[in-house]
Amino acid sequence: MGRILTLRDVEAAVRGGSVYAAGGGGWVDHGRMLGGAAVRMGKPELVSVDELAPEAIVATAAAIGAPAGTTPWEMQGVDYVKAAQLLQETLGKKIAGFMVGQNGRSSTLNGWLPAVTLGAKVVDAVGDIRAHPTGDMGSIGLAGSPAPTIQTAVGGNRADNRYIELVVRGATAKVSPILRTASDMSGGFIASCRAPVTAAYVKANAALGGISLALALGEAILDAEDKGGAAVIDAILKTTGGALLSEGRITKKAVVYTKEAFDIGTVTLESGKRATTLHIMNEYMAVDDAGGRRIATFPDVITTLNTNGEPLSVGQLEEGMTIFVLHVPKTLIPLGSSVLDPTVYPPVEKAMGIDIARYALGASV
């Protein structure tokens, strides 16, 4: 049976999603806005993919951009709805459910408002349990497919005349960069709806139960909050099965925004033999120790927490802060087919200048 999502679930989704955001994944206030609007408009229902007919159409509701707070983005709830409507109209078929490409501070909730508005379900599946920099990484195996698909994008800073509505058709790898360009032109963050597939395809390729994972983690965080930061961190560790990889003071932050709508760079904790380097492309993609040895790599969950146990985005980090680095190995989470696809890694490796695929596709580190 499905689960009707409530205001309590909105907060749990935001809290749990913020951990799985891995330094990116949108904005807390944006997530509360999207989820709050959905539960006030109707009764969003979370269902497993097995509760849909195998041939039912499921689309991915997403947000595209680099939300580190350095750009003049504007995205409203109606933008997610309009993106979904454009996809449904272009496809010429009813969308039965919405999944998301990733968990995140707001992205866990991306499908709730379109689902309520279009009379569809929120599907308990994600392209990737954690947030990632490129749409291909959450594209449930479509990144290398030559088959044409449909992607839409809606949003933009209205005051600057940056509002855009876009419908594109083509192979995923060819059209995804178009949407990222649109995101940059719109102000750095844009609503999207993409990749209509059957529920049977979702079952075979998505990370199933991903929304429930975020909700359970959020509930654990909410239950521990009254007991202080240490209790919150303990609850996160217990619920995820993860561990604290390192802790210390941020000694250097070197992150820049690029015209491709990515935040790229590094953050260094401590110095000398205690130094830890976080490699960033919107999200935390890898961690090296002081000797340059890799100790965590995407699709592992890598998240920074402050002393209160609050997950911090890349944009919130400042030199001088003391933070903890949470690590949940990929062996402990469901993996969507795209994070196991070698074709999604070369653009990321080129942009970052480090190896990702060798670790991501091999043994967990």
C-alpha cells in the first residue's frame, strides 16, 4: 500500500535528503517550499514501483545547476509543474509516477508537486541515492543509449528576463548538456522533467527505496535533535551504517563556478599529516588523505557535518570552520545502473582532473 506524505514527511525528507545531498542537492528552504506546497494542494502518495503497472510511464523530476549560492537563480514550484506538463504533452501519454534523479536538500521532494498536480504517484525510486553533478549519473542507464528521449526545462530569474521554457528530443548524452546550458542562462538552477520510461524499466535500473531511505534518516535526525549535536551525529551513523572519515578545521577552500553551471574545486581540512582533501564538482566526489591516498570516492556518500550534526553544503563551508566528514561506502546503499556505467565518468574526470571511474567501478574505498 502507498503512503500519504505529510508535513512531517516534508521535514524528514529535507533532513535526510540533506545528508544524502553530499554537499549539493539543492536548498533546504526550496525543499520545504516544494513539499509544503504539495501536501497543502493534495495528498502526495509514495508508492513502490511494484504498485504501478509494468507498462505505466514514470518520469524523472529534477533540478539542474550548481546551487552554491553564487548565482542569481530563481525557481518556483510552478516551474516543476510546467516542466512535467510539457513532458506529458510532448509524450502524448499520461505520466503515472514521478521519481527523482537523486536525493538532496530539495531534490528528494522534486516529484511531489508535479505528482499532486498531474494526478500521479511519487515513486519510491531514485537514479542515485546521493547527489551527483551530471544528469547522466542519475539517468538510470540511459546516458549511453542512442534511443531518443524527451527532456524539458522551465525556470529562471524573472526580474532579469532569464525565464526559459525548453523541450528537447534526442539521445540523453546529446541533450543533457543543452539543459545544463539552459540552467546557466536562466540564472544557475532550473526545473526539469525528463526520461519517460516504463515502471518495469525503473524497477530494473533505479535505486529502489531511495525516498524511504531519506525519510527514515530524517526521522532519526528529528528524534535525536533534542539531545544535542553528538546524538544527531550518532543517529546519522547508526541509520546509514557510515563512519566519520575525518574531522578538523577547514584550512583552505578553493571552489569556482564555471560557465557549464558547475562548482569545481577542493576543500582542505587541517595540514601536514592530518590533512584531508575533499574534491568537489557541485558535490563531494572524492576524499584524499595527507599522502594523496584515496579514502572515499563517488558513489560512496560523502557529507560534511558541523558540530551540531547539521549537513553543510559546499556553499556553506568557510575557512576556519570545524567540520566532520561522513562516509557511507557504496556497498551499504542501493546503486542505480548509471553509477555503474563507465560512460558517465570521463566528463567528470576531465573537469575535476582526478580519477573517479577506477574507484567507482572497482572495490569500494
